Amino acid sequence: MQDCDVVVVGGGIVGLAFATAITTRLPGLTLTVIDKEPGVGTHQTAHNSGVLHSGLYYRPGSLKAVLCVKGRDRMAAYCKEERLPMRIGGKLVVATSEDESESLRRLYQRGLANGVPGLRMLRSEEMGEFEPHAAGVAALHVPGTGVVDFGAVARRLAATLPGDLILGSPVISVENTPGRVIVSTGERSVRGKVLVNCAGLHSDRVARISGVDPPVRIVPFRGEYYQLAAAVDHLVQALVYPVPDPRFPFLGVHFTRRIDGSVEIGPNAVLALGREHYRGSPINLGDIFETLRYSGFWRMAGKYWRTGASEMLRSAVRRSYARAARRLVPEIRAEHLKPGGAGVRAQAVARDGTVVDDFSVVATDTAVHVLNAPSPAATASFAIGAHVSNLVEGLLKA
């Protein structure tokens, strides 16, 4: 039995950022981070576009809005301090119709309310200043958006972690005793005063085995990417996004010039056949059955089946995927798209079928559960860590 003050389940960027925040805030605190994988940041942290978001999209006053704006500045500062790869090239959000132009103006106002600096509305003829090959009736320029290597950030945080890191050890049980929690991996047990659940794709499962009935379940959505052929990657300078559909927390197929200089297109959003169902990985029947048994999934599917069918078509037919990309950059053709990677988004869905849009953090007497932390969680990870640290400090003093 190993003793410490705080046990963290999840060695992704959110769990590691929290661990750094709480040990900085409370010097002398002992902490252990446990992850089932042999390395840190292997799931949502590593399987994304690496976009450093500005805080543009989120409802003013929401956790996403507040923590993304704060977290973006802290992440940029950390990358500079640690000399980690980062490129701030700005982003265009492009309206391709007059209806979208109205939505774009509302997005601009939301960005202002969230305190996003430097926003500028552009007429069609002004877009070429930033993206000569993009086309639309209007655009919003977001200068603070960029790209970083979140996997590198997670590895650096792990290397400087002021605590113990246990890898390759899936958590199989959590026992609650008066004033203590005992987290067991089968081979070893760690006893702490507070449990912090940052398990991402498996956060609802960790909550359940710790005795909490979470108000949401994770429904995994797979985002599939293409890479723009090198011969035509000059068509995109930095980042080009569509105007998002306000009904969903997904941002739509977009272009990202990544930290390695390649241009990525995507992602779409289709139901994943497993919580870790990446390209080339096997389906997980247990995960599929768990999703299909959840009433919230069927209520969600009943609301959005048309959108889901469209996403599935885009997944199956490259020409359809290229058509979505061509709305933003008209010179794109299907033959320009080369297969890329895939990520799985841990999307929380409520029992009534609501796709949870905001970060969701639930505290008990001995635990804090981060139940919904998809994009922009990597951007906001330092701010999420600070937010959770506030809650944990209160539990430790109680």
C-alpha cells in the first residue's frame, strides 16, 4: 500500500496539468498519477490537430469560455518557457453564404464577450491578405490561434512532475473509506485523501467504480482526418474554419497547418466503434454494446440522425469529404486528400440525449471527477488544472 495526499487517475494533459497546479499551490503535498497506458498523453492529448484555441466559440460565462481564454495564454507562455514547438499563425472563420454571414457576426460578438483579443471582421476581398485561396462572402480573423505539440507538453509535464507516476496500470477498483480512497490496479494499491478523475475516454467508468452515478455517459465520436497532398499544401497558410453549427460542439471540417508544416483536413464526427477506435485499431464490441444500452444515446440519435447520416457518408466517400473542404478552399479536389490519422472525442451525453457542450466537473466528499473535457481541453488544460485545484484544496481542508 502506497500513501499520498492526492491520487490522480489519468495521465493525459489535463491530469498532468492539474498535478502540476496542485503541487505548485500546496508545496509539500504528495501526489501519485496513475495511467493504464505505458506512456503519458496517448489518447485525446495526442490524437488531435494540435490547435491552440482562442476561446471564440463558447457561451460567455461558461467554463469553456473562461478557462479556454485563460488557458490559451498560460499554454503559450509554457511553450515559450520550455522551448516547446508552437506556431501562432492566426485563423480565418469563413462564411460561405449570407445566412452564415449572420452567424459569423454573432460569433464575432461572442468572441468579444469572451475577451478574445484582436478579432477582425473581413469582407470577401480582404480575405486574401491572410488566406489567398480561401473563398467566402465574409470572414472573421482570429490572430491568437495557433498550433502546438500537446503530446510534447504532456511529456514535459510528466518529466518535471513533483510526484509519482505509475504507468501501464489500469485502475480496476476504487474503495471509499472514512476520509480516504484506495485506488487499486490489481498489482498495487494507492491510498489518498482525495481522488481526481481525469480519465478522459473512461472518466464515467472511473466515476462509477468509485461509487458515483454520473449524470452523463461518454459516447465516443471518431474524428477522421485527411492530409493535403504536398503538391497543393500551399493552398492553406495557417488555419481555415467554417462557421460552426451552434447545435453541436463540433467545429466542422477545417484546415490546419500543423506544427510539422503539413496541412490536415478534418475532422468529421462519426460514432466510434470503441472508445479507442483509431485508424487501423480493432473495434470493441463491449464499448459498442455499452453505448447501445444507454438511453441517452438513442435520444440523441433521434434528434440528430440526419446529421449523423451525413457524417457517415462523408466518412465513407472521399469525394463527399472533399466537397465539404472545397466550400472553404475551392481548388481542393478529392485526389488532393491523402489518408491521415483519427482521434476519438470523449463526448459526454446526458440521459435526455443532450450533447453536453460545456466542461463538466463533479465533486464529492473525497473526489473530483472531470466528466466532460473534450476540445478545447488541451488548450485550457492549465486553467482546468487550476480550477480543479481549487476544488481539491477545499476537500483537503474540510
